[in-house]
Amino acid sequence: MDTLTDREKQILILVAQGLSNTEIAKYLVISEKTVRNHITHILAKLGLSTRAELIATAWRNGWLTNL
């Protein structure tokens, strides 16, 4: 998780809470394209392919313990 920016960490948490890209964009007051770009970068940095893998990896590594 250290390789992620603060914004990427914030988006990862919102993804894990089940929010859609549209909901994340509205919550953070950014565009959906920006959300998609952040998620793409998160997946690439962690070597993952899907949101499901991202959430599973985050839980397995204890990154979401404060939810």
C-alpha cells in the first residue's frame, strides 16, 4: 500500500465499500474518467486485473481494517 498515493488509497477504500465509479466521482467531486484512471493506476501498481482482486488483496493485507 506504500506505493499508492493518498488519493489512490482513498479511492481503494471507496471501491472496497462497494461504491461505483459514478458514486466515487460524486463523493470526491472529480470526474468519472479521473476515477477510472486512478483505479487503472492502482491495479497496475499492485499487479492486479480486476476490482474484485483489488478488494480481496486489500482485505488479505489488512489495508481495510478501519472500515
